[in-house]
Amino acid sequence: MNQGLSHSIQRTVKAIRKADRILIAGHINPDGDTLGCLLALGLALLRMDKKITLICQDGVPTRFQYLPGSELVVSETRERADLAIAVDCGSEGRLGKRVRGIFFKAKTTIQVDHHDFGEAFGEIQVLEDEASAVGEIVYEIIRALGVEITPPIAICLLTSIIIDTGAFRFSNIRAKTFDICARLVRTGVDLQHLIEESYWKKSPAAVRLSSYCLYRSVFSKNGHIAWTIIRQKDLKQFEAQLSDADSVADDLRLVEGVKIAVVFREVGDGHLRVSLRSKHGINIANVAKLFDGGGHHNSAGCILKNAKEKKKLLSELEKTVSA
């Protein structure tokens, strides 16, 4: 562990021990990384007899409700905190408008994150862009607190890592990732079952939605870029949730010849939420940043205001894949 990260973890541990009421926040449209970290840290702090509030503006998607403690997550609160901790939020905007308001009312704020192209916020930043998932950083924080990592905590941390490594398939994995996972599995977690539950299992609605979107996908002339759109009426037609759209970009990325996969999702007022995935080390986070987004080299996102920006985004992706 580098000295800068070690120092920031020490400051975080000191702040946690000093605080009585602690708020832990995840990002909007939550995935397994932010929820796994939110719950793992929350369960650890409960073992320290802290008064906690776990908050995520969009709640917990059905597919992640198996996580221990998921019933503790709220979508809004009036509780004031001594300390507020944001996990897996590359910028304060990722907290969502409602959560951001309560987050910055805390006496002390902490950001725990691993995004390559994030924006630091809060009084204390615990940042490590080499971490495959924020779960790796939260694991170190819990260890530094001296809290025993129980099987429920281990399940949450492993879910974080499984999701952000694509079930150990992505290039962001490092040797430390496997070291941490080995220690977590030794607590008694059935890793094979957890991978099936967290990554491979899809609802019938998610399968139908993905199949429909793949069927109408559009490819660039050379086949290197593929994109599709998820309209609000599609979610209604297939009785799908917004979280069911998360896997569409990954499915599109699997197509032979595709180097960049793009999924546009209607979110109202003409705005489009964009999910980007890439292969072969292509940096799509730089493109996302042009539209006030961010993320990692091979997984990023942003929000577009209109169809004109959509054309501009596709044009920028063409330049990137041809470079």
C-alpha cells in the first residue's frame, strides 16, 4: 500500500472512531460495487456500535437484494451525520441531488473511490485508481478499524470485486485482487454460488430487454463501434427495471469485431444516459469526460442533453477507435 493511501486510510479510521452518527452513500443507478461497499462498511460500523444511515438515491435494485443488510438502505433521510462517506462516487454529482444535499451537511466528509478520471471532493479522499474495485479499498479500511470480517461483510466485498472485474475477466485485475478475495473466501463464502448470483443471473425481463436491444443495434461501417438505445417504453413493454439495462452494454461488447459498445438510455426531458464499454485498452473515459462524464479506460459513462450531442459522441468515438 502506498504511503498516500495509507495516510488517508489512517485519517478515515480516526474520523470514524471519533464520529457517533455516520452516513454512508452510494451513487445513483447503483451497481454491485457501490452497494457492496456501502453495505460492507455499514455492517462493519454496526459492529463498532455506530449509528449509521445507508443511503442510495435510487434504492437497491432487485438483483442485489440478496446482499446482507440491503434492507437497511434508504433512498432519502433527514438524519444529520457527524461523518458522511461516499463510496464509488467519481464526483459529487454521482451522489444524486437529494443525497448530495444531506451529504455535505455532515461535519466531516470522505470520498472512497478508484475511478481513473474522477473528481475529488470531500475533506478526506481515499483514492486508489489501481484498485480493481472500491471493495479492495473498503477491505483495507475495515482491517485498519480492527473489525472482524464476517461472512456477510465478505459477501458484500466480494460482490463489489466480482462486478467491477466482470467476474474476474477484465484487465483491471491485479495480484492483490486475488489475495484479498482468497482471504474473503476463507470466511466461508461459497464463491461459485456468489458469482452466479451476482454476475451471471438475469431476470426474464432483463434477458428480453437485452435481446430486443441487441436485435436493433447499429454498427459502424467497419464494425468497430456498436450502439443501441433503450427507450422508456421498452422498459414498460418488457416490465423491466432501469437496472436491467446495465448488462446490455456488456452483451453488445461481446460481438465479434466490436471494440466499443454504446448504450443510450432515455431518462426524460430528452436526456440520454450513456454506458460505454471498450476492448483492447481503448480509453473511452477521455470521451466521456468531454460530456462531463467519467469512469475507467474500458468502462465509462455520461449524460447527453440532446440528439445533437449523441451524434457528437459517436463522432468522438470514431476518432478514438481509429487513433
